[in-house]
Amino acid sequence: MQRDVMNYDVLIVGAGPSGLAAAIRIKQLAQEAGREIGVCILEKGAEVGAHILSGAVIDPIALNELIPDWKEKGAPLHTEVTDDQFLMLGKQASWKIPHKLLPPLMSNHGNYIVSLGDVCRWLGEQAEALGVEIYPGFSAAEVIYDEAGVVQGVITGDMGRDKAGNEKSGFALGMELRAHYTLFAEGARGSLTKDLTEKFNLRSNAEPQKYGIGFKEIWQIAPDQSKPGLVMHSQGWPLDNSTGGGAFIYHVKENTVAIGFVVHLNYSNPHLSPFDEFQRYKTHPAIRPLLENGKRLSYGARAITEGGLQSLPTLVFPGGLVIGCSAGFVNVPRIKGTHNAMKSGMLAAEAVVEALAADKLGATLDAYPQKVRDSWIWKDLHAVRNIKPAISRFGNIIGSLYGGVEMWLESFGISLPWTLKHGKADHETLKKVSEAPKIDYPKPDGVVSFDKLSSVYLTNVFHEEDQPCHLVLKNTSIPIDINLPQYDAPEQRYCPAGVYEIVQQEGNPHLQINASNCIHCKTCDIKDPLQNINWRTPEGGGGPNYVGM
């Protein structure tokens, strides 16, 4: 059986903000030059936006540049931020930090509370109107190289194999999509970006990439609690001083809030469960009254790139570019990445169009990283480059105070002459169970706190049950021989979807992988202490189907 082959000038893997912005910008530049450039986007979700999850308060700076008349075109940015609050939480008490004390970089004035999934759906419509071909439900499974090692495109995953890899009825071989340039916009910890990083040694001059796991729920709340436009962030309880993270509550629209929680994945206690920390957070006396007469509508979780400037990989290689969260352009203190992701896609588009115009095909486009360095992306990330490593090094209290001082200095145009290092990768930070205190998590009350399985139900997750497992163990003995005795099988806790369970088989412990529960957060690929879990794309269209997230 031969693969079908489709040829384009530019192929983009991932229909997130960066990939869609890149496609739109390429078509805009092509129109301005009076030429035709064929652009295709592959999206593994069942539809554009199905796998998109973010807070999200977005800075519209990139959208203003890309589509200046976005308001007239009906972009779903309806709720402008009207009030900005920051709380410090103790176990029972809370303290509101006066807005005047917060660095100007932390202000959300002029930003919008959105569903990033809805924004991506709208961007997809704009891209298609310009002639971009978008294929949702197709996962990019393998990179194509020529004899010289130049990236030529990707192969989509086969459809219709059983768990053993055998062909079922209706089997379809994956297609080859070839292009002069391929842009990888897979989001945090993309599987192909991971392969490319190894092949081209893209991290040789970078610090380890750092990650967090972000949770989000949408709640319908009582009318008297609703304050559309209010943005509230918090730090502190339930996390201890050595565990980085924080929370947000965004009043999206009438009677609706988005509530979320982020745990930095360099935490050290193997007993810690990020999901259960989120559930505990919602029981705090400052938070519970907002939710207890409401109804939870949706749930999701996703890994977030947090390394910032010093963790950016080499962004280019022969025939390809890395953009958006695949590279890691998130501004952690601002809790924003969409504006930088979109801008990176736009800059990549400019570099690609310039190369095509010069008939330069399959080259290493050094113009793209130079454009990034010359752009406001670099200024945005440079101003906060020391905040994440300071929190990791000094703890939440001292690290945040240091970060606040440095951000105030940056606001006055004073940049400190050093850049702190991150040190260890996130998978290297776990202590042994014998060295870490147990954590007793309360039973969910079913009012504001819930269990994993009822939460996963709200993600609308679906995978074809009889397909090869996309969570591949490099060594099947490690979970029981090493992870269980040394770390008490932490995969049971860092996974937000109940994918990993230790069960008894014939009187012996066994790691059971419930792959159909997977919501594609990638945390297992990041946090496993021996890097034994390799997340690969399942059949296209599988995974969560987020609505309004």
C-alpha cells in the first residue's frame, strides 16, 4: 500500500495561536506580493480549538498587528479587564496586595478575558477565508527528511490499527504532507519537536526547559457573585514555600467564571498531587463562597512552558522552524503566552516568505531567530527572565519579593546585569519517598472539590479503545522496580486524568495505563523521574474536546 502525497509550500503542525497566526501572515504577505503560496495546517484535535486550553487573559498586541480590524470582524474578545486583584493566601486567611504595589508589568489594563479555544476557532475561519487548508483530526506522527537530513514535511498517523498494531477493517495508511518549509506549532512538549530537538541538538545552548501543569474549570455562579471583567490572581496556600505555583479566577461573562491553578513541575515531594492541590485551593474561605452555590461546567489540564528566555532552543534547522509554545515564549509572571506565540508565528511567516521569494528552499532560516531577538517578544521575556529561577532557588516568598523588585526596576528602564540559571530539569527534582512528608488530601465534597474521574468526564475525552497505546514505556520494568519503591509511583498523582494506576495482578503490583483517559497534557512525558514515558500522538481526532476553554 502506497501513501498518498500532498505537496505545499508551507506546512504547519498545530492549529493553535502561533500556527494560525503564521498561516494568516503568510497569506497576507503573499497577497501583498501578488503571488500564491500554498499553506496547510494539520491539527490533531477533532476540530480547531478542541485541544486548546488556557486561562486566558490575553494581551491583544499581536492580534492588533495581525488583524487590525478584529473587532469589526467579530473576534471573540468580548470581556475587557475592568478590575485587577492579587491575593496572598494563608491556610484560612487572605491578604489583598494593593494594586499600586504591583509592578506595572503585572497590570492587565487593556487585556481581555477570553476562551482561547474560541479565539482559535475564529482565527481558523480567518485563515480559511485567505485560502489556508486546515485538516483537523489528523495527527502528525513522523518527520520526513531527505538524504541530506533536510526536513521535508511530516507523515500523518495511520488510522485503523488495533492494540497490537494490526490492520483493522477500514484501515488507512497515513499520508505524506511535503513542503518547502515546515513550522512546528505543537504547543508545550510536542512529540515531533522533541524528536527534532534530539536530532538537531536544539538545546545545546539552552538551559533545561521548565514546565508547569495548569488546571482550569468553568463554573456557572450565582448572579450576586458575578463581576464580569474582574481578574484575580493568588499565591500561597495550599502550596508550601518550596513549591512554585499560583491560581487565577477570571469573571468571563454574566454568571460565569474561569478558575484555575498552576503547579510548577519542579516540585520535589513525590506524594504531591497537583490535581488535589487544585481541589484543596477551591475550599479556601476566600474562594469557596464564590463557587458553593454554583455549578461546574467543564474541566481540563495542560502543561505550560515556563523556562523563558534562557530556555529557548535553537529555533531553526534545515527546512523547519519551531514557533509558539513548542519553543517556549510564555511570560510566566504575567501568566501570558498567546501574544508572544502569535508574534513568533508572524515573524516565522516573514522569514519563510522572504526565503520563498528568493527561491531559497529547505534552508536554515536564521532570519527568524534574528527577527525574534529584534522584536518585542525579546523585550517581554528579558524583563522577567530571572523571576522563575529566583522562585525555584529562593522559594515563593523571597523569590517573589526579589521578582517584584526586579520588575519594578525594569519598569524604570533599569536592567540587572545577570541572568539566573534554572539548574535541574523538572524530572530531576523529586526526592525519594523516605525523604518527603506524606500529604493527606481530604475527600472531595462534591460541592467545590471533586475526584479525577468525574472531572475527566467533563473534558469530553474520546479515544478509539482498540488502537496502539500512545503512552509508550521505554522500559516496562522501571515503573515497578524503581518508580514504585523509590517514589511511590508518582505517575498516579502527577497525571491529572487517572491514566496511571498501580493494580494487583496475580498478587504482584502492575502499572495499568488507561490511555483512553488521556487529555494530552504531556505531564507524564515531562515529570517521569527516569524519562521512561514517551508521549506519542494517538489516532487523529482523539483526546479531549474542550468547549469554551
